[in-house]
Amino acid sequence: MSTISGRSPTVSTPAIGDNVEARLRSLHQIAKSRYAFIDRIAIALYDADLDLLKTFISSNGASDALVRYEAHLADVPSLRELATERRSRVVDDIEQRFTAPTAHTEWLKSQRYRASYTLPVHQGESLIAFLFFDSREIGVFTPEVTEFLDLFAELAAQLHLTRASAVRTLIGAVNLACGLAGQRDIETGQHLRRIGLFARLIARRLAGRLRLTDEYVEYLHLLAPLHDIGKVGIPDRILLKPGRLDPDEAAQMRGHVDLGVQMVAHMIDDIGLGDDLAARMMRNIVAEHHERCDGSGYPLGLTGDRISLEARIVAVADVYDALSAVRHYKPAWDVKAYTDELRRQAAAGMIDADCVEALLADPAACEEIHDRFADPLDAPPFVDHTAFSDLML
């Protein structure tokens, strides 16, 4: 039997912590000290652009976690109803309540979870996540327990979801600043969305072998669009030049990496990210996305694994988008042409071969991203002097 109770927690201002999953484990222990039957707490994030629910973190870590699972909210009417009505749900017996097989419910049953309490989490009017409390005992989420968990959920939401919210706010602020500065031509918003999604696609493909967490994949998705943030400091006469840059102009263009590193350092201080996973990834992506595995990149000439994985992933995503998307100065390369070019660069040791193959392994997903986030026909000219071939500046 399932009942609807409680209220949906909300997230207001960003309150940034250190290690998201570790702090969730600590909160789990606090909850268990009062109610020992709470065996798991998990958070799934919601991406409104894609109508996609994505696993994020679990208090039991990788040993007992549903990982790399996603579903469109439209395909989960019971959760969609909770989100719309901003209400929570108690399921007293998962075996009896969920008879239709889904990957999520089958996993819950395989782990012997018998009861659950689910709450949607909103920021203002926007759904941003779901919070799940699971137990291996039937019928334990009584009104007394759920009243406690409603308050507990407010704390969990503030501690664990505001970082992702802060990063989204940061990206929005960067885009707004570019627009107010008259520099909307730096990179189209759709290009930046595609970079994030291509990076996420690569990371998900590599996640099993490299043991990447859902938290890592989500931050990569959010942070990849910031890779060229330093371009806001490059003069338009260089940034928007339609032809090849001369040596002096190329040197100034390369300076966008150092500018970006400085900007990111200030941003991390301003929003209090400290030295946690999101902050480290942000620094690495901005500082290293123009490094090349053979040492031919800049600014430090790093090689191989000395370049962070997140930077290697973003580099491949950026090159792929530069090749496969339409630009005002070139048509999109056909599939064979950009596939051959990516593999040529990988074989030459310039970009990460595993990342290339991970991206090329799912052409249908790549095409869907291009179709859904195509640049508008009236988009301003976008000249990327840094993405590939002789333009790798």
C-alpha cells in the first residue's frame, strides 16, 4: 500500500560543502542513530532541458548503489505526479506496490529493499531532484518517521544539492556577463550545451571501466561548458576574425587559458567551492583542455595521463563539435570525414583514443544531441580558433 504525505523540500541559496557523498554518508549515520531501519539514502538529479532523471549519489557508495541509471520523468508518471503536486510518497511494501518491472524497481528488489519514502526537491518553482529513503523492513515509514525525515530532507537538500545548483548559477552568470559585455559571439549557447552532453556521453561510456561515479559524470556535464571561459577577455578583433590568426594574434588567443584559470580561481573563492571534486574538475577543465596527449598542446605541454581525464574528455568533445557542426565559415563534416579525422588525431597521440572511441560508439546519441541543440539559423557568427587542426590555438 502506498500513501502520499509530507512536503517537498526546497533549496534556496547555495551552501557549499566539501565532499558530497561523504557528507551524505554522515547524514545517513545520523538518521540511522534514530531509526536503524533506514538502510539507504539516495539522490537523483533532474535535468529539465532533457526531462531526464539521473542517479547522482548514494549513502552506501559504490558497493550498494544504482549507478548510471536514467529515465525520462514523462515515463515515470508516479514520480511526475509527486513533482507536480510537490508531495512525498510512502511505499510500505515495494514487492506488492511495484509489480511492473523496471530497472529501478528490479534493482531495489534485488537488493532486498522492501519499503521506501520519496520526496521531490524544488528550487523555487523548478524541480531539481528526488530524495529516496529505503529500508529492508516493511511498513516502517510511519507518520512519526516521515515527519522527522521531512525535516531531515531539508538539511540533506541544502548540503548536497546546492553545489550543482551553484554551478548552474555560475554558468548562467557567465553567459549573462558575456551577453552584457557584447560578447555573445564567443560561443553559442547551443554549442556549450552540446559540449556538456558530448562530455557526459563519453564519461558514461567509460564509467564502468574507469569506475567513474555518477557525481563525477554530473559535474563534468555541468562544468564542461566553462572550458573556454577565458575567451571573454580576448578582443573581438581576434576572437571574431574569420581567417587564420597571425602569430601575435595566436599568442593572445592562447592567453585565454591563463585568463580562464584566474577567473575560475576567483569564482571558486566567491561561491565557496573550496577544494572539493567540483572545484578541482573546474580548474582542470579550464587549465588543461588545450593540452594534447603528445605534449603538443598548451599552456604547459602536459602529456598522457598527466592531463586530467576531465580535460581529455572535454578536448575530444570540443574537437568533435567543431568538426561535426555547421559554422558560418564551413559546412558540417560528414560522418566518415570527422570519424577519420578524430581517429587520425587519436592515432597521432594528440587526443585520447579511448575518449574518441567512447564518443563514436554511440552515433545515434550524438546525432540526437546535434538535432536537439542545433544552432539557430540566425545565430551570430561563431569562429572557434582553438578547436582543431591548424586552429588548435
